[in-house]
Amino acid sequence: MHTEHGQLETMNKLTFTAVPHIPHVQPGDDLAELLLAALDKSGIRLQNGDVLAIAQKIVSKAEGRLVNLGDVAFGAEAYRVGLETHKDPRLVQLILQESAAISRMKPGVLIVRHKLGFTSANAGIDRSNVAQAAGEGTVLLLPADPDGSAERIRVAIAARLDVAVGVVITDSHGRPFRLGTVGVAIGVAGIPALWDRRGEDDLYGYELQHTEVAVADEIAAAAGLLMGQGAEGAPVVLLRGLHLPPRWGKAADLNRPEEKDLYR
Amino acid sequence: MHTEHGQLETMNKLTFTAVPHIPHVQPGDDLAELLLAALDKSGIRLQNGDVLAIAQKIVSKAEGRLVNLGDVAFGAEAYRVGLETHKDPRLVQLILQESAAISRMKPGVLIVRHKLGFTSANAGIDRSNVAQAAGEGTVLLLPADPDGSAERIRVAIAARLDVAVGVVITDSHGRPFRLGTVGVAIGVAGIPALWDRRGEDDLYGYELQHTEVAVADEIAAAAGLLMGQGAEGAPVVLLRGLHLPPRWGKAADLNRPEEKDLYR
């Protein structure tokens, strides 16, 4: 190691590392066990303050949230919405079951408010990175309670390794106003989801306003850079170097109450 | 360095490093020069593929986008909007000058579509981390052309150091549907802003759909974790380890055309 590297090491720094050796996850797998085994095999020793960003898909698979469309009976509303959106009415049936309300629809597009409180396309249901049964479509629903999933993983790690880590379950969402998807947090444990910095002084002593930072979403977005979305398959990313206040939040904290949503 | 660290070093990894020795930026400063000096002083040698995330505030300050409210004459519309939003009509005058349209307003809130194409509160104008002249408010407008600002910094670095780096100028935005601010890209050079991965195969050979990733926003969000917003003051973050396709985009690519905005 030359001097340059040594200096870089001492600077204020975050590292995001794709955790290797995560196997293809199957329904019924104990994800925390798989994760602990992968960390062990990789020689990664977790430290207090580390945050693990975990792609929603492997959480959902472990929790058995795969549905074969051939097993889905659709109702009249799903049929109607399927016609309007040009989508398979069986897929629409599942989307509606996962949703509190339809937000927007047109051919090819179905945006809903998910029962979990956020707004997303197709209620987060998709087919990519799901092994397809022959002749039928298999789709993957979001975890039923991603905040609970994150908390269970956090507790399992704490119990085994006696370290206090944060867990963020991530998904990719489209957004109003801006093109492209970004990683967002749909499950959080062991860290705040929102970091309320109101009242802190800025550089010049002027009181900061309106600066509640969505740190869990920023973590999810950063992890998204490394996870990619395709063949490379890096579903778990370890974040080291972040210094968050010792408060615990939930991804549900990130849902903007409709009556407060002045951006829409 | 023990084995564990050696192994971590070889894994797929991103590092975000706060660049030290960035001075308080003054109007008229040559930001690229300040940045090159800070990198040199810090012993950081830029590499091809590095990305520099730069907080909008120091770009705006260097470009002289500070305005003393005492110098602002407001018109009838600014007066009316100021009454409705309980905001200083001089500040409102500047917000309206920077905006294409008002999106929403109520007491305490003024959301606009910025002339640059994105939607944000107060047209991105604020007072935090701006030195206040005695007795009067000083506010900071966004750079007039942040994509151009990013490109000028990229070119200056390439000319001096003969390295191909990306530059992302970042700001913090609130969002529809979700609480908390996140870092977003308002200026981009040397990297794609959107990474169109449609057509790539996923792990199981199913063709990915709807996966145009807003990589520049993910970079900005990640940098936001390190920049913080307050007294720590880390306005420049170096990202190393990202492997993007060799295409160049602009932050303007991230603006969703209104007619395509089904999320609203």
C-alpha cells in the first residue's frame, strides 16, 4: 500500500461491498442463515454500525411469495382493469389484492398505492429474476411485511454475532417528475429511515429548515448502483462507514400521508 | 492488513470519499482549480472512471448566484404569492423568475416547476450554508446551467490530469409520495444520467423490462449520505469503483416529460 492509499483510508469514507456467495434463494430458505453463511465464507466480519441492503426479491422468494399465474382466479374488476391496461387479468388480480387503490392506469401502465403505503407500478410485482415454470408465468409479490422481515434478519444477526447492524430491504421504483428507477427502502430495521436534522446549525449558524433526510432511501439508492438489476446478481450489499443517530425507524415512516403530499 | 481486509478489497465494491481541503467558496472562484488543489493536497490521484459528486451550493457560489434580498424589487404576482405562502415577496420574486410554473402552494409551501425542468420546493433557492450579510437575507440560486457547469469542471480536470471522470452536481429534493429529502442530480457530465438496461437478460434469461435506471440520481443520493447537510460540510465526494457504459448524458435527461408522467 502506498501513501496515497493510506491517506484515502483515513478520510471520511463509505464503502459499499457486494456480498459474494449468496446462493439462489428458494421458498422456505432461512435468509438470515444464508446471509450469515455467505458472510462467513467471504471472510467478512460484521461490525457495529454496518448496514446490510438486501434486494426485495430474495426476501420475497425466501418467504414464499411466488405465485403461479395458472393458480390465480380473477374477478370482474381485474378483468376490466386488464382490458384497459392490456395486462394479464390474473396478474392484475394479484396487483389489486396487494393494493389499497389504483392511482393511474392506461395501456401498459398500472400505478397503484400499495397496501404497504407507497405508490409503485404493478404493486411491485414482476417477473424478472424469477425462474419460470414451463408454459406458465410465475410472479413474485413483495414481502407481506418488509419492515418485519428486516427486523427478523437484524435480530438473527444480533443473536448470532452480537453486533448491532442496520437492515434495509430495497426495491426499484419509478417516480413522478423524474425518469428512471431508483432504489428505495421498503423495509428498515436498526437505523432511522428519516433523519430529522431540523434544528441543527449549518456552517454559518443559520438554523436548517426542512431537512428531514430520507437516509434509508439514500442507502437503497446507493446499493442499487452495485446491485444492478440484471445478470450480475448482487442482492446483498454491505455498507460500512455511515454514522447515523442511534434511533430506529421503519420504511413505513417514509410514506408521505396523502393530505401532506403537496408535490402531487 | 489482515486477510479479511485483503479479501474485502478484492470484492465488487464502491467507495465514496469526502474530499478534504475544499475551502469556503467565494463568488468568482474557479471551482475546478479549487477542486484540483484540494485533491492534490489530499493526495488523491483521480483515475479513469471516477465520479465526482459536487454539492450545488459550492457551484452556485463560485458562479456568483448569491442574491441579496435587499436588492430585489418584487412585482404584483410575487406579492400575491407571498401573501398566500407567507413567504417574503422578494424571495418569491426570485423563485418565480427561476420557474416555468407554480405547481402547488399553501402557507409555508411553494412547489414549482423549475426552468431547468425539474419540480422542487422554492426553485431550489435557500439560505442555509450561505453567509448572511448583516440585517439582510442573502439567498443562493441554483447554477444557471448545471449540466454546463458539470461539463466545464469535467473538461478542466481532463485537461489538467488527462483522466476521464464523471461529474454530478447534486441537490436535495423533497418528493411526491415519500417523506424526506434525497440527493438528486441537477448537473451531469461524462457519464450517462439514465442507464437503459432494457433488453439485457436477467439471471434466468427473461428479458428485463422497464429498467431504465437513474444512475446519476443514485450517485447523488449516495453522495448525500456523506455530504450531510449541516456543519460537517463535505461538498465534494469522490466515487470510485462504478462501471458505467461509456455514454454521456445530462441531468436534463432525467426530467420526465409532463405527458409521460403517469405517477402524478
